[in-house]
Amino acid sequence: MALSIGIVGLPNVGKSTTFNALTKAQNAEAANYPFCTIEPNKAIVPVPDKRLFKLAEIVKPKRIQHAVVEFVDIAGLVKGASKGEGLGNKFLGNIRQTSAIVHVVRCFDNDNIVHIAATPDPARDVEIIDTELIFADLEQLERKIERMEKLSRMDKKLLPVIDMAGRLRTHFESGLPASLFPERDSDLFREFAQEMCFITGKTVIFAANVDEAGLVSDNDYVRSLREIAASRGCEMVKLCAKLEEDMVDMSDDEKAEFLESMGIEESGLEQIIHKGFDALGLMTYFTAGVQEVRAWTIGKGWTAPQAAGVIHSDFERGFIRAEVIPYNDYIKYNGEAPAKAAGKMSAKGKAYVMENGDVVNFLFNV
């Protein structure tokens, strides 16, 4: 199980620069003109987690394996994208399968960087992207309704779905996202939405791209975006994409020192990933052995057999028990054997609900 995040925004808001910084790879051309990204960019990024290194100091494994996040960057969207304007709409299908959306919004003034208007305006800029994403979902829905209506002549079970889809079409036509559809909690809609992968039904994290001064204190643009995010119950991250990119080649110590000098605890990457994990109800558990220390991503509330299945389906199918040591105890007693001797290892059965940071050894038989 991996977290996947799609990056959207207007042209020239810092999307590709953010992508370069977040992925630590200069493979998204960042140029000072619209539509510089004309192919979708994908990159797999390790999830920063200091606990892995603490475990590795004790176990001394041959390798460390992070949990990972996939970032997907598409061309900047413009007003009218759903009608063929610009290039971004061509690639929206690439973010339909993602778990969450990061919406990058420019929150600084710079006459040397082209913007779609004279000055940034978060409310206007967010509305443009929202409208194009809604239209993209509407276009997909209309094609689906047309297909279902043809099939319904032979399959009457489709009629309730068609009725619901019609109400959803009206909802989209009113300029509202799938996340606000009144029937979003119904089983019928959930099953339909899972198949359709509506972009406007995904968790959104707003990323305010600021200049260096904006990192120190919020400017008017950032305050405006914070209000928008709060009104929607969305997380917001403030970052300076250019500085994030400058940190790409720094060592961990240099990066930590640089962030501290800027009064920042986490980089933009870390903020986005951690807020994404929280917003999607995800967490991490660990396996620790001489071959590797590894982080695994699971959902909060998952049972031990479900967590075992992330490693291999046989682990879930033949689950016997899980030997669990809480992370803090593993560190406190300096490893598995001392923690076990101190009575901190527990044998857990199929009903055990995993805790964030559990260090686990699964026993199974197939």
C-alpha cells in the first residue's frame, strides 16, 4: 500500500519546481512560460521517517527500506481546459488513480515570473482549477451515463445507478465537487465513485508557494489561502519551491541546519507527506531484522492480519499471530531481545488493531 499524490495548479505557480524539490530529481522542466510540462511526470519518493534510522542504529541491517509516495505532476491547467484550452486537461486521467491532490497556489509577487493575470489572487486561482476539475468529472460522468442507459435495456439493475448519476450530473453542473454531493455517504454512491475515481472527490492539500519572506510571516495571499483551506476542511502547507529545490543536493545535516536558520521544522516534502498520511488515515509499522529494517504503510484501524497482507498475501491468509513491540520500548531497551526480556513483546491474535510505530514479526503457515 502506497500513498499517491497528484500535483495540480495553474501554469507558472511553481508546480514543476515543487515537483523537482519534492522528488529530489530534476526531471520536470521548470521554465518561465506556460505549459512547460507537456508530459505527466511520475516519481517515487521515500517517506522521511527518523524512526527508521533509530531502529537501524540498533539492528545494523544490510539495508533500510522506507515507505514510499508516488508524486504525479501534470501540465498547468488554465481556464477553459475542459474545452480544450491549454494542455493540462489531456493528462487529468493520470491523477484519477491518485489518493490525494496537492493544489499549488502562487502566493508571492514577482514581475519576472509570468502569471495568468497581473497579480496572484488565491481565491480566483483556486476557483479556476476547481471549475476545470469539476468539468473534467462531469465530462467523464456524461460518457458513463450514456453507456449505462444503453445497457439498462437489458439490465434493469442499472436504473437506480442511472438515477443517482443524473442527480450527480446536476450537482456538477451547479459547480460543486463530488466531495460535497449530498449522497456521498450512501453505499450506492461510494461503489460508483470507487469505479469512476472522481478527481473532485479526493482529499486536497493546498500548498502556498511563497518567497523567502513569506516563509517567515504570512502575507495577504497566504492568509487568503488559509481561509479557503479552513472553509473546506483541507490541510494547507506553506513552502518556498525555489528554496526546496536549492536543498536537493544538501546533506541531511546541512538541510536540518538550513531549515532551522529559516525557522522551519519540516521541509515542504515532509509536511505534504505527513499531512497526506493524516488526512487519508494512514500510518506506519516496522519490521526489523539483520537483512533489512523496513517501514510499511497501512490504514489506521487495520488488524494484524491486514497489516501482514501488505508484506505478502500469504502472510494474511496463513496468519497465526504477531509478535509486537511498541517502537518506544524497542528503542528504550535497545532491541528485540532486551525488550522481550523486559516483558515488552506481546503475542497478538487476529483481532489486534495495529498501533502506529509497532515493530512486528509475523508468524504464518500456508
